[in-house]
Amino acid sequence: MNFSKFLSGRFLAGLALLAGLAGCGPEAPLPHLGIWEVTQVIAAEEGEEAAGGLNALVGQRAVYTRHIAHFESMQCLRPQYTLEPMPADGAAPAVARVDQGALRERIAISCQGETLPPEQGGMLYLRDRDTLLMTWRGGVLYLQRRSQGPSASY
């Protein structure tokens, strides 16, 4: 048996195997996974009481990974995230007091097959790689990325 034919045959078989496995890698990372911190709030209603309750959330952390979605009283194990484009007309009533032209996409969170209500943290709005907006109990929270988190990529 000719050694060069044997070697080239193994080389080609190896390339075919690698080409077949190329599509079997880990899923593409979701842009919102990681640890986030509330840095600013916008109350949907005018008044000191509404703003005061939301302002108390500044500094709170939110965690979104493939294993858990958690903020305040909202906690979901093994969440499902659905990325959606922003509405074509640019209107998302939940974030009406925000410049929506800067929002790239929205992310619906489902827990055990049930979509969480937007006003309870079930809808995130991606502004850029390091800024998320979240609707929460009558307001809009701005969140800044603090880390990717250890399980953000798997």
C-alpha cells in the first residue's frame, strides 16, 4: 500500500469530519446574558411615590444566563429567551418615554412555557452590548452590564 495515498485518504476523511462537525458547536451567545446593574429609572407615571419606589432599585443586580433569569422577586430556572425585532413602526408602548430609535431588539422571557408579563421583567430591550432596558412595575429600568457571568456563554 502506498503510504502517501493512505495519508492523503486520512487527511481528506479528517477534513470531511471537521466540516460535518462545524455546525454542531455551541449556540451563538445571546447578547443579554450576564450580570447587570440598574443605573437609572424612568417612572411611567408622574409623582414622587411612583418615582421613589423605582429609584430604590438603582444599584440592584439582574442576572440572565441560560440557567436562571433573576431580578428582585422574579426568578426563573431554565428560562427561554425569544429575540424579536423592534416593531416596524418603532412603537413599543411599554417604553414610550424612551428614544426607541436606539433600541435594537427586544427579548421576551418565558418560564416553564409561560411568557412572563412585561411589567414584571418579562421583556428586555437591547440598546447596545452594554445597555439593556427592562419594564418593571410601572417604569423603565436602565441596566448596565457588569460581567458576562460564568454561565453566560453556555
